[in-house]
Amino acid sequence: MKKDSKKIFILDDDESVRRSLAMLLATYGFNADSFSCAKDFFSAVPDSVTGCLILDIHMPGTDGWEVLKQIVKSGARRPVIIISADKCELSHERALKTGAIGYLHKPFIAQELVDLILFGFKNGADSVEV
């Protein structure tokens, strides 16, 4: 996989969400790869590949909480943004305490997501100029 400082990874079991996010992010100059399950994501994206992960929490199989824990445990310096329809304030707090750089409730404002991505790259492993 080619290293790309504008690379975004989308991990969500809902195909329409993945497709919509990829199209949205392309308008901001980002290149997105989408995955429907954690197994496919971890198989395709080694820890050494930089980029920002947009991660859904509620997925069959390995859920987003476990994915986030695995990323943190691996030492990968990949910013993670949680997106979820779950509006529980405890989930928001848990996401930030577990290592995510942000938590957005679906549906969210596109600019909020882009701002979090840019923040993540600025304060994470990469730098992005968009």
C-alpha cells in the first residue's frame, strides 16, 4: 500500500456510510479506502501505514472499541475519529479516554469531520496540507 499523507481509512459496516464519506472526503482532497470489518482493515493496513481512521463503534464481529484498543496497543500513530449514532455521553468520554481524537454523532456536519482530520494529522503521525 502506498504511503499517502492525505490517506483516510473508513471502517463502517454500512456500505452507504462508507460510500458517502469517501465521496465527501474526496471533495476536500482526501483519498479514502473503505472497509466493512476490522479483519479486512487490519489485513490491508499495516501499523506502519500512515493515515487517519474514521471508525464506527457498532459493527458485527470486532466492534469499534476493540479496534481502537488494538490500534493503541500496537503503538500505531494513527489518529482515530469515532463516528456513531449512539448519543450516549459516556461513549463520547470513553472514546477520548481510550485514545480517539474525536467523537461525532451521526449525522454530523462535514466541516466538523474535516476539522478533526486536520487536527489529527497536525497532532498525530502525519502532516496534511489541504
